[in-house]
Amino acid sequence: MLSQLIYASQAVHPMNEDELADLLIAARRHNAHAGLSGMLLYANGSFLQILEGEREALDSLYARIVGDSRHTRLRLLSRAPIEHRKFTQWSMGFEALSDTRLTQVLPGFVPATPYPLVNPDLIRNGTVAEVLLDLYQRNSDAPGATTGAAVPVSTDAA
Ligand SMILES: Cc1cc2nc3c(=O)[nH]c(=O)nc-3n(C[C@H](O)[C@H](O)[C@H](O)COP(=O)(O)O)c2cc1C
């Protein structure tokens, strides 16, 4: 069954670009393999992530994410079956970082957007989180956005 999961968490210490890149590269590799798509936002030391895919793959990834010592205070905001994916790619949004090189070399990084990155720590509600993540996604799809080439991880059929 195709499902969606949204959670928020707090980094144990501020993540630098190398750490974010490591996270994105590993996540991209695994998510593509597992047919998972979604988006990870990092701002103000907090994460907000939406993941979409088959229930089993989602649950096993979430168990690993929960056990990851890079973050703490995980709050599961929503977990529900869905009919089709809203996030057909895997990407990562981040607050303005000094070095824009990452946006050029790493497909999947979504540069800071005209929408202010809301502190994920303030998001308490799955619906609000989804609307917010959707806004970032739309913006990254917009003409002129400097997002790298998108890497589709699977078809919509499930
Ligand atoms: C905020 C956050 C988001 C993550 N998102 C993903 C993800 O989408 N996909 C993924 O494979 N790993 C993700 N990880 C990494 C996993 O927690 C874990 O380190 C990775 O899957 C490797 O697991 P393993 O060491 O058990 O093989 C994330 C970690 C953090 C801290």
C-alpha cells in the first residue's frame, strides 16, 4: 500500500554542508533503491521530512531514522495511506548556506527559496507540514530555480 509519513526532529548539533551532503547522498542512494521519494527540509537546526512509498519500505526506513544519533526529539506528525505520490523525486531543502556550490554539484539540493524557511520545530501538525513542504517543492520546480537535475526514483504506479 502506498503511504506517506511526515515527521519533525531536531539536529543534535548544527549540521554543516559536508554533513548535509553526506546525509543527502546516502539518503538518495537508499531511497532510489527502495522506491521512496520525498523531501527533507533543514532549517534552524531542525528537520522536517516527508517520505512516500510502499508501507513496508517506509516503516523500515523510519525505524532506522528514529535510531539515528544525528537527531533527537522526533515527532511523527502524520502517517497515512495515499493514492498517489505528491513528491515524485527525492530532494532536500535547506536554509541559506554560505556556499552555493552545493546547489550546483548536488542534484536534489533545493536552494533557499523566496519562501522563508519556517522553523520545523514550530510545526505541530501534519497537514500544515504537508502544505509547507509542497510549497517548497513547487518553488524548486519553478523556472529559474537552480535545483540540479531531478532523479525520479520510481513510477507513480503502485
Ligand atoms: C534527518 C534525517 C533524515 C534522514 N533521511 C533518510 C532518508 O530519507 N533515507 C535514508 O536512507 N536515510 C535517511 N537518513 C539516514 C538514516 O537514519 C540512516 O543513517 C541510513 O539509512 C543508513 O542506515 P544504516 O546505517 O542502518 O544502513 C536520515 C537521517 C536523518 C538524521
